[in-house]
Amino acid sequence: MGGNYGKDLFKQLQETMAKVDSLSVDISDLKKENKKLNTRITVLEKENTALKSENQKLKEIINKNSGNSSKPPSSDGFKKIENSREKSGKKPGGQPGHRIYRCLRVL
């Protein structure tokens, strides 16, 4: 038991040390990658802030009209007015039963 036990224990110790060494290399690589990613996040956050600011300025320009700026009314553009009448379902023109309609039918 004495001779083999010591050799097995030494072998296990060597294997454990090899695993620890490989883990320390992995941790070092992960720390480098983490640092790169944090730098990239900082750059993207600055870019995002700049784009939000530009977007806000462009929205303000688009929303200007003659009522809230010094632009002339002719620059407001055409706004289509929707017809609020409900369709009756009748055909256009004179309707049967109307006095003028009867006169025209006689001619």
C-alpha cells in the first residue's frame, strides 16, 4: 500500500496542478476579452448618445411649421382634408320622386 499510494497521490497532484495552470491561462484570456468588451461598450454608448441627440434635432426640424417657427405658411405643404360625410348609398344625380327630376323625364 505504501509505494503505490505515494505514486498515485503524486500523479493526482500533477494532474491537478496542470488543470490549475490551464485555468489560470483561461482566466487571463477572459480578463483580456472582458477589457476589450468594456472598451467597446463605452464607445457604443458614446455613439448611441450622439445619435440620440442628432435624432432629436432632426425631429425638431421636421415638426416645425408656420405656427411654431418663422417659416412662411406656404412652406407648410398640403394637408388633405378628410370628408366627414357618410355615404348614403344613393346614385349621384337627381333622385326619383324629386319634383325637378319628374319635369326632366317629361321632356
